[in-house]
Amino acid sequence: MASCENYSKFECDMLDNKLNLKDELTQVGFDHIPPGPDRDRRISRAQTARRLGSKVPPPYPNGWYAVAESRELKTGGVQAVDVLGQNLCVYRGEDGAARCVDAYCPHLGANLAVGGSVCGNCIECPFHKWRFNEEGACVSVPGVEQAPKGVSIKHWTTSEVDGAVWIWYDAEHREPLWNISDAPELKSWGYRGRNEYIVSAHIQEIPENGADVAHLNAVHSPSLLTSLGEKFPFLYNIIGCHEWSANWSKGEDHTSYITLTHDYKILKYNVLHIDAKITQIGPGNVRLLINWPLGPILISQSVTPLSANLQKVVHRMFSPAYNAPAAAVFVKTEGAMFERDVAIWNSKRFVSAPAYVRTDKTIRAFRSWFSQFYSENSLSFRDAMQNTLEW
Ligand code: FES
Ligand SMILES: [Fe+2]
């Protein structure tokens, strides 16, 4: 078992004997709040006394969203999932397929995910044992010969891809506008671990980071190996730094692409070159194919809105067997790079009309591309904030 002692800031455990790093909202980006007995209260105030911006886009764009880890949802397993302004019940039927229905039973409102059980491919309510099939229709009621006609719960279209269970969310209640399937590499590559972040920001901010080329060398340049270069700038060249270049382009439809190069330079010598091909698939799904000297790694990123301004971001790592140790290292190092963005997201506000300069042209293009995921009946940010799941 790998040691977790170096990850004291993270909650760290092992999932299927693989590293599983989790970082909560309060753990990143609040270094400016000094230690003291009231620090937690001051962090809480920094979060809630925050302007979120004007003309903020709808919080739940149309698309596929990860709602559960495949490995954690065993056959017959049931999970309560509260995302996208919905209370959901995710379960795995005895045929092995993952399913998702609204949580509340139409009979007297019990939560199917809390004490409910899987029978065949149906979900059974814990309160009076009514059963609902995979389409959400009520199919049996104890003590009654015929289940009441027309009684049903909403079922969500699901797909199981890249180690996660995804649901299709659409404000217009359309069938999926595109389908998702496993990354081709996963036919032979294995799972190597994951990291997970809770980020306070609008969902659009996270994919926009890939089109924001200018931030790369501003935020991601200081060495991951040591923070000495930041404390002692004269050591910067000796310790080395990360240099980045990137190109963002939109595809014909719901996909966009980034080609990214990274060089770790010490005294102008390039000691580590990494190429990445990044594919954004809709609003909440990204694949990063990394090529570095030790072999390829696939990172599958999911971004799922827990509420209007709160995202769960997971990076799942996959690689060929020979590259497994290097991929496991990426769980931590990729997370450390990502954490630099999280520190900014956790305190920023959304700016609807930025003062664009020449180097920001891909941000403008990204926003135009991303707007396809909003539609006429998308819930407004203001309405979502006024009708939160928290009360
Ligand atoms: S509340 Fe679900 S069966 Fe009665
Ligand atoms: Fe970034």
C-alpha cells in the first residue's frame, strides 16, 4: 500500500488498491487567511461574502455528467447523488447495467437511494416496497394485484464510460445530442488512480482554462519539484521551471481540442518534454492523452455541478501496464498543477465581458463554442442560486 503521509492536505485513501486523493473546497486557495482560532470562520466568510459576477451563464449546461465511480457501484448497489439541482438514485441492476432515477418515490416521497434495494433491474422503495422498473414505471405494489397505471419516476439516460457512470442532462428534455463511449485506449490500458477536487466556480470556468493560453506560463510555470524558486527568485533558473505552449481549436460539433506542449527547463536545457492532446467532449467531459518519455497516460476528467457555483472535478488515470508507476505519480503531480487553478477559481468571480487582448482570442472563441450547451429553457444562474438543494 502506498504511503499517504506526503498528502496531508488531501484526504487520501485507496480505491481498489489505487491512490485516491480528495481535496475539499476549504483546502486550496486560502493561504492568505492567517492561522488562528477563527480561521475556519474567516474561510467560511471568504466563501460566502463573495460576489459571483453579473450575467453569469446558466449553471447546468446540456451534456453528459459523471454521477458515480464505476468501481464503487457494485451489482445491486444503490447511491444517493445530489447534483445538477436534482436528488438522484443511482443503482446497478442485476444485469450489471448502471441506472439512474429521481430519488423521491411518487407514493409518499421516501428517498429510494436511502434504504432502497435493487430487485432484478428494478429499484424498490424502502417505505412500502413499491417497485419501479428501468424506465421508472411502477410495476408492483405489495398487497395490490395490479400496480397503479401511469405512476412512474423520471429515469435518466445513463452511459458507463472511462470508469464512471454518466447521465444525460438536458433542459429541453431531448434524447442525448451525442453518445459517449470508452476511450479506445481503455481496451488494453488499466486504471491507475484518481484525484478529486471540490471547486467553487461556475462550470464554464473550468474548461475555459484550456483555452486561456496566457495563464499557462503565469500560473503553471513555477517548479513542482520545490517552492524554493518562488521564495528565492535568483534560484529560479537553477531549480528549473515549466514552460508551456498551447493551441485551442473548436471541432465541428460538441468537441474542442487543445494541443499542449510542456518543457521543464533548467538553465535553458530542456530536461523533460511532454506532449498532450486534449479533447473536450461537451461541458463536463475531457480526455487528456499524455505522451512523455516513460510512456502514454490517459487522464479522463469529469466536471459535475454539485450546485450552481460548486463543481466536483475528478481525474481518473489510465495507462499501459508497463507505465503504471509513472501514471500513479501523475495522480499527485497533475493534481498539484490543477490545484494552482483551483486556488484562483475558489475566489474569483465570473466576468462576462473581459477586457480581451490579442492573446485572449481563444477565450472569446471558447465562449462562443461553449454557448451551444445552453438552450432556451436552461435554468438561470439566479434561479438556481435561489432554489438550492441546501436549506
Ligand atoms: S413512499 Fe415509496 S412505496 Fe411508499
Ligand atoms: Fe490551468
